[in-house]
Amino acid sequence: MIHVVDYDPRWPLVFEELRATVSAAVGDMALSIEHVGSTSVPGLAAKPVIDMDIVVAESDVAHAIEGLGKIGYTHRGDLGIPFREAFRPPPGSHPHHLYVCPAHSPALANHLAFRDYLRGNAAATREYGALKKSLAGDFSHDIDGYVEAKTGFIVAVLKKVGLSTEALAEIERMNRRTAR
């Protein structure tokens, strides 16, 4: 079931705890560990699941995958998103999505651009939060429909921040039900 809740000021603290754990596993390979997704935007309603991107040099992706495996993360591949490796968290950990992305990853660029735009635009944050709550009601048992229905808003924001037409078309393609 899709459950969108009001912003919780504890989310950044949960991110920091998770970051400390994964940082120990990837060490100096991590160029940065980014809190992305809706829980990273103060005031934004979200599913209570932390999204994290570990940014590494492309040559370190395999080493990061190995290091995360040693602490209980299960590598799931790119799940259809090039230059983004997904992981299932260890049992018992706080709900989160973890990705390893090379620094040049389009998925990483999209995450950061969208996050940063919302962090700087309170009106867009309110609008997106209201949309997410509405869609969670409309698609309460249909994650693919929920994702697809949010895509127009996401693409409009990423267009404002200057993503290329090709990048926007790829985001739309990946978020269609038929592509998942």
C-alpha cells in the first residue's frame, strides 16, 4: 500500500544514521553520500522511506557493490536505470532505498536537480506534496500507476532546471508502466 505522510523532521537524522553505516562499508570510495527523494526536502509529504545515492568514481562501482554486500545489502542490478545500481537493505534496517551511482550518472543528476529545486521553492514543494497525497489515494495499491502519474510534475521541474530534451524523454520512458 502506498502511504504518503506529512514531513517528519526525524528523516534527516535517520539518513545520517544510515549514511554512517554505508560510509563505513564504502570508505574513501564515496565521493559523497546524498540524501535524495522526498524525505530530503523539508516540508515535503513523502512515503516514509529514505532515498540515498552513494556517489563513486565509475571505476569504484564494483568495489562499492562488494563492500555493501559485506554489511548485508543485496545488489539488485540497475533495475532498468543505467548508471544506477540498486540495493535491498539488510533485514531490520529502517526502510530505505540505496543506490550506487557513478559521478556522471544521469539518474544522480536528476535526483540532485529535483531535490535542489524543491528545497529552494516552497510553492513547488507544497504543490508536489499535495499531488503525492492525492495520487497515494488514487493509486493506493498501484505503485507503477503512482510513479507514472507523478512523472508530469517531475519532468516539468527538470525542464525548468535545464535538463535536455533527451534526458526528459528518458525519464518519461522509464516511468511509464510498460517500461517497468
